[in-house]
Amino acid sequence: MSEAAGPLLHVVLFEPEKAGNVGNIARTCAVLGAALHLIRPYGFHLSDREFRRAVMDYLQGVELHEHASWTAFQGTLPATARVWALTTHAQTYHTQADFRRGDHLLFGPESRGLPLWLRGPLPGVKLPQPGGGRSLNLSVAVGVASFEAARQIEGW
């Protein structure tokens, strides 16, 4: 990743609840060269044992940003920022999106997903879940969507 180009992607977690998921997501971000944004409140502390066990030593390779609220996060976005809401309520699949370097992929909390007030004004994409029923684990969903975005951007 070139410093001038910035991170390949920005993974944004709105009010994440599970330390282990966030630790695994941080590892995905380290591997991809993606920045990780955490929007409070969280359901854990970054010093929690479960988070440390999941993230291992990958955190040193992650550009981590903590934000006090959605409004605070929005205040850090450049005017040209593109934020994609990952939601089961979207009509478009993640493979149909046109991801670009520096895009923000926004994910909601594990127990309830993104609230309508937040996802409504954003372009939304969803992951196929042909088996029906419940949603994917958050860390799995981040991995699937992030790697598809990276594939499109890098041309793999």
C-alpha cells in the first residue's frame, strides 16, 4: 500500500458487540491493507482478553480509528468518500457494486444490523444467503465483502 494512495479500503463497524469478531476483522484488515473504524459504543473493551486472543499480533499492522459516535465518524469523511451499507435489506449484491480504492464498507452490530436511519440514505449491498434463515457471522461477512471489494480494486 502506498502512503499517497491511502488504505485499499475502510472497514467501518457501527456499534460492534463481540470482541472476538472485531479481533478477527482486524486480522482481515491487516492482511488486506484496510483501515478499521470502530464507532462507539462497543460491547467490549479493546483490552478484553477475547479481543487480544482473536487479534493476536495483527493489530500492529492495522490503521485503527475509534469514533465516539456516527456523527463523529461522519465528520472525518472527505467530501468525496463513498460509504456502502452492508445490509440484508439491500437489493444489490456485493458482486454487482463498483468498489473503488478508499471506499468505506459499513457493517452493523451483530444482534441487529444497521438501523434504518443510518442505512437508508446510503447505497446498500448485500451478500447472497441462499440457505435463508439467519445472517452470516459479522467477521465472515466482513471477510467476504472486503475480499470482493479488494478483488475488484486490485484486479485479481
